[in-house]
Amino acid sequence: MKGFVVRVVLAVTRWRWIRWIFTRTRVGRRVSLRFVAGETLVEAIQVALEANEAGMPVSLNCLGEHVSDEASARASFDSYVAAIDAIGANGVDGNISVKLTQLGFVFDEGLCETLLGDLARRAAGAGTTLTIDMEDSTLTDGTLGMYERVQRANGNLGIALQAYLKRTPQDLARVAPLGGHIRLCKGAYDEPESIAFRSRRQVNDAYDALLEAVMAEEGLMPAIATHDDARVAAAVSAAEGRTAAYEFQMLYGIRVSLQEQIVADGLALRSYIPYGEAWYPYLTRRMAERPANLWFFIRALFGR
Ligand SMILES: Cc1cc2nc3c(=O)[nH]c(=O)nc-3n(C[C@H](O)[C@H](O)[C@H](O)COP(=O)(O)OP(=O)(O)OC[C@H]3O[C@@H](n4cnc5c(N)ncnc54)[C@H](O)[C@@H]3O)c2cc1C
């Protein structure tokens, strides 16, 4: 059922007039800003500093994906260089999160690897790290391979793994020896049943099993990326007896009171802060995760 709802919401948000309302009307943009820090790096840094003030380090994600030419890949690279520089210049406690398709992965893996390696070195120079977001399943193998190579060369990377993919326990075993941080999330794309768990219960069970596995790896920094109370509780319990650090990660604007509670409880929480002009695909995934967000939008549209 959830898969059906996800497909419907993703299909609806692809309609040109829906996209137009979100991106071109004042109310559409206002609703979107609930989930996105703004369209500029300056706005993102402001939000990042506020998060730091509230006790949360951040991960800055300059929105965009699937560029199809070298100039656009280099432009994405430049925007991340600017983000790393701004983290250093403003004393932000934060790192960056990058999608490989932003760096040209689908048309030139060599270019992507060069750019990613350069970003990793610049992040290291600024005393910080870089996380590779995980995109849809057509990219999983390539993303893992790229992570292995660039992490081996630099040592300051992390990667997101998706609990809904049936392959993920093997992927975790494959990347664990490399150290780094492992962001464990449920997964945000519409994947077929042949390779992915589709029911909420199956995904949650898979997530909890991965929590146990990742917490048992003292050489890894587990980043528990969920807004699900039961998964948060499972993480705390799986971490009992762990001597090394771990953290929670949550998306900007989602379950803010839970975020505050986790910080108040003395647990580490990183806020994932997306920003930039290309925010629409990000917004559609947040809608698909929680179709109630569409109602929030419709109510706002009619001023209620
Ligand atoms: C820091 C971070 C990084 C991520 N990186 C990736 C990635 O690289 N690749 C990837 O595929 N996915 C990524 N995701 C998304 C993730 O895979 C899930 O799609 C998303 O987090 C929703 O799952 P959940 O664990 O919060 O659980 P759910 O069961 O979906 O949600 C639990 C509760 O959280 C609240 N909630 C969840 N989502 C929303 C929303 N959109 N709007 C409002 N409330 C909501 C609701 O109250 C819901 O009941 C990331 C998530 C986080 C937090």
C-alpha cells in the first residue's frame, strides 16, 4: 500500500502545473521553505549557525542531482567548494552531503571521482568530512565502488545505506573495514519488490537488524538517520555497551520537537540542511514519504 501511495505522490508531483505551483507561487515557495533552508548558501549558513546554537552540528546539502554535462558537474563542484569554504570561514560545526549524480557520475565516472576526491581533500583541509548520499538502486553498485576508492585515498568520507534494499547487510559488511561514517536511512526512492522491502514492517525490521550490525562495529561512526521514534529507541538500545561515538541525523524542518528532545537528552544529533535553487526533487521525496504534507500544502494554498 505504501509503495502505491509513494508512486501516486511522485507521479502527481511530476505534473507540470503542480511543479509550477510549488516553484512559482508565493505560497508554494513558502511551504517548501519548511523543508529547505533557502535558495542561497548565505541562508543555509544562517540556518546552520542557528542549529549549532541549538546544540546540533549540521550537514549541508546543496540541492541538485543528475547533471548531464561537464559544465554543470563543475558548477555543482564549485557550489560545494563554496560550502566548505563557508563552513571554515563562519566557524560552522558541520560537514557536507553530496550526491554523485551532481558531480557527473552518470556520464563520466572519472570526472566524478576527480571532483569527489578534490572535495574530500578540501573538506579535510577545513577539518571536516563528506557524506555521499545514496540515490536510486541503479546507482548503488557504482556509488559503493566510488566510496571505496575515495575513502581509501582520503579517510574522511561516509556513505548512506538504505535499509529497504535487501542487499544492504552485504554492503555494510563490504564498507565496514574502511571506517568512516555510515548513515543508516530507510530509503527514499520507489524501488521494485524484487530488490527492496516494500512494507513498513519489513523495512523497520531490516532497519533494526542493521542498527545492531552497525553499532557492533566500533571502528565505524554510525549516523542513525530517521525520525521514527521506535527506530530512535532501538538505536539507543543497540548502542548499549558501545564505547565509540554515534549520532542521530534528521532532516531540517521534520519532527523538530523530537530533534529538540534528543538534544535535551544529551544525545548527538546532526541536522541535514538542504538549500539551493534546485529544491523541487528533494521536496517531492519529502511529500512521498508523508502524503499528509500535500494536505498541509493544499491548506496553505487556500489560506487555512
Ligand atoms: C539525515 C538524513 C539523510 C538521508 N539521506 C538519504 C539518502 O542518502 N538516501 C535516501 O534514499 N534517503 C535518505 N534519507 C531519507 C530516508 O531514507 C527516509 O526516506 C526518511 O528519513 C523517512 O524515513 P524515517 O526513517 O524518518 O521513517 P518514517 O517511518 O517514514 O517516518 C517516521 C515519522 O517521521 C515523520 N516524517 C518522516 N518523513 C517525514 C516527512 N517527509 N515530512 C513530515 N514528517 C515526516 C512522521 O511523523 C513519521 O511518522 C535521509 C534521511 C535523513 C534523516
